[in-house]
Amino acid sequence: MSTALSRISRRRALQGGAAGLVTLGLLLWWVLPLGEDPPSGTITFSTGTRAGVYQEYGELLREELARDMPQLKVRLLTSDGSQENVQRVATGRADFTIAAADAVDTFKVGGKPVAGRLRGVARLYDDYVQLVVPPDSDIRSVADLKGKRVAIGLPDSGVRLIATRVLEAAGIDPVKDITPRSDGIDTGPARLGKELDAFFWSSGVPTDGLEKIAETSSFRFVPIDAGLVAKVHAQGDAAHFYRATNMPESAYPTVQNGSTVPTIAVSNLLITRKDMDPRLTEWLTRTVIKSRDGIGAHVHSAQLVDLRTAIYTDPLGLHEGARRYYRSVKP
């Protein structure tokens, strides 16, 4: 090889190496800000019941945060669900949480002064309302729940909020026309067909608590059709956060047998308070977005976290730290 060709080859190799370093630098910037020490300290994250998606998501997110911010301690608190989660963050008992948009809005319109402290971090994934009955049950519609023993969720859960609205839309008084129970996903499945005729659950799908019983026993979903959803919408207030949809046939394959289930969906939000450190919130937002596939491998609903939709945290405005992150990755 001539000297001239050798020089050209070396130049091309150097150019290729430089391009590779630039690409690597861009990838590292996407994952972690260059030249910054990760935030440290302690934060509290309010999750949900132990067999629910909120709890599983919180545990997996804590692992991801430990990789990006090894000096940050994340304390997880179980809860009844969305309503308790919103209250905890607003009052300072927790720093971050996941809550359904209808529960956030209900808290806001309740007129509590602390509601003004709430801010959005990211829109995550949708919850699906799941009305579960034994396979041989005579319950075929929500109206058939009259006179039955029905679990409508823990008192401060998002399930309780949405189940109450669905029952009322079907003309059922949730206090007088059924025997209401306060079971959640942690106790409801085991009591189904014994102490319970039906139970409501609202979450991303699939939910671990239902997947487990699908492996060993059978159950059936009761449809919530679009006509009933329209009646829920007519209730006003936070009901406009609900939308008619179908639970995908892949949620619980052994139960659904290839069929979708008409139901209601509501979006979940990752929320915090206005006074939370912007830099820490920016880092946390980055971890949430970049860990989608890792967490989604275990929590299937988390696969739907998307940078293009994450910024829509209605009814809350974005936290300044989250806003900084979204601006930094805007094309």
C-alpha cells in the first residue's frame, strides 16, 4: 500500500472513531447529563396495594433510580390507591406518586388549598376498569349487580371512585342497592365466589393479582359498554377523564379466549409538588422515560410510556424540572 493510501486510511479511521465518540456522547447525554453529579438525598414514593401495578411499578422504578442516582434513597409507601396517593403528595407525606387523572381532578375541585401545590411529571399508562365475577355467575351487566355482594375498592382508592360512578350510572345506589365490600386486588380474588359475588378493579393490564388466579382458577369479565360510559360522562366533574375502550384480548389470554372486553379507561399520572427540587425532578423524569422498556418487560402497561404523550399531565401543569427535561429532548 502506498504512503498516500496509508494516510487516507488512517484519516478515515480517525474520522470514523470521532464519529463514534460523538454518537456515544449523544447516547450518554440521553441517558444521563454529562458533567453533573447525580442528585442525592431521600424521597418518598407512595405506591398502592401489594398485588397491584402501582406497587410493582414503584419497586422497579426504585431499581432504575438506584442505577442513575446511587446516592438517592427511595422509600416506598403502600397505600389504598389513587385518592390516598394524591392526598399524601399534596400534604407532604410523600414526594412522588402515581394516581389516576380522575382522582387528581376530584382532589383539585374539592377546594383544598394544598391542591394548588400539585404538579405533573409524566403521563404514564392507562388504567382499565375490570369487573370480575365467577365463570358461572348470572351477572351479565352492571345492572345485574343489584342485590349482590360487590367489592368496590378500598375507601381511598381510585377503584372506589370509579366504581361508585359506574354503579350510579347504571341506576344502582352503591350503599343501598348492593352489599358493598372494601376489598382490593390483594383480597378480592381469593374471596370471589365465597364472600363476594363480584369485584371492581382498575389498573394497568395485566395485573399480577389477577394473573395469578387466572393460572389456577377461572373468572369472567363483565362488560361496561359505551352506552353506560356515556351515562358516566353525564355525571360531569372528573368523569370527562374516562373514555370508552376495549381491554385488549392479550391482557388475560386464558380468561378472555381471544376476545376484547368493553370497558372504561383513565390515564395514570406521575405527580409531585411544586416545591420539589427541579434538578432531582428532571433526573427522575429522564429515568422514567428511558427505563420504559426495562420496566415494561415486567409491567406490561409501562411499555406504553411515550415521550410524545408524557407531557400531557392534565389536570396538572408540569413541574419545572419535568419541563426542563422535555425541552432538552425536544427535536
